[in-house]
Amino acid sequence: MVVVTGAGDEFCSGADLGSGPDVHWLAHMRHINDACLALDAVPQPTIARVDGVAAGAGLNLALACDLVVASDRSRFSEIFARRELSLDFGGSWSLPRRVGLHKAKELALLAPMIDAAEADRIGLVNRVVPADELDAAVQDWARQLAAGPPVALAQTKALLNRSSTSSLADSLEAEAAAQVVNFGTKDTAEAIAAFIQKREPRFTGS
């Protein structure tokens, strides 16, 4: 399980546009793409802990995580259009999957700054909590995920990530293959034993 957060009072305000990269812009963008792909490839569940501003690539960094927990003082913007730029860090892929195509176009083309309550209302984030409760909320979810069955959670994450490009038949076949793997683990045997014995299971990832 991975928690992604910012330093100080802000999550991430996006790229520093004050100076250009030392390499060609295309090479620079591909380097950014590699970071997004690396985060997406993490098999464990990922949580974005958002406090303060999440704008541009910073917002899309949060959306690249599986879950987003935000403080009530957080603000969000796909600010690219205000800088004569288009979406990057996977925003064209993740944003419509979070909020739907029409709302994604509104957020990307008009580039408004929205508050945490609006982000929660439209489904941009999973949960909004008071700022002084943010760490506890993230730690609670992180604890639950860390205590969960690693193999099963990783497979569920992968199944959900592929769902938008899979047919029902393909999804069913992938689910069946995943369950075959699950039933071959010691963790599934432990979960069944814990259920029978009326206790909490202890998963090891094996």
C-alpha cells in the first residue's frame, strides 16, 4: 500500500513553468509519462492524501491513485488551459473516468478552481474530511488496506483498471483466472479458517 502526498501545506501545484527542461520537450514529457505509468503499475492500492492545492499535473497525480482523500481546505484545478497548455500526466485518461466526459470537458476547457466540497460532489475525490482529521482518515484506510489480502487486492485493482476496455466476456474470464490464483494462496485458506473460527484473518501475501 502506497500513500502519495505533498510537502508542506500544498499537495502539488503542477509543473514549474519558470524555466524549460534541459532536454527536448518531447523527451521531457515522456519522462513525466514514465512517472505516471510507474505509479499506475504499482500493484498495491495507492492513496492520494490531498491538502491544499492540487492543480494541473498535481491534480492528475492525485487522480492516478486508486483512492483520493482530501482535506476540506483543498482546492482542485485542471489549470492547463489558463497556461495555454493541454492536459498531461494522464489527465485525459483519468479525469473522464472519474467524473464523466461532459464534466471532464468543463473542468479541462474552462479550468475553474473548485473547492473540496464540489470535488466531493462530482466524484473527483473519494472522501473529504476536516484538515485536522486528514492524517487519521488516511491512516485508517491505509491500515485497512495493509491488513487486507495482498494478492486478492492487487488482482481486484487490476481487474477494475482493465474494466473500461474489456468486454463482459473478457472480464468474466479474467475474474475466473484471478480466482484460480486466489484459491491457490495460503491467504485464502487463512481467510476461510478465520471465518469459521470467528476471528480476524492474518494475511501474509503467500
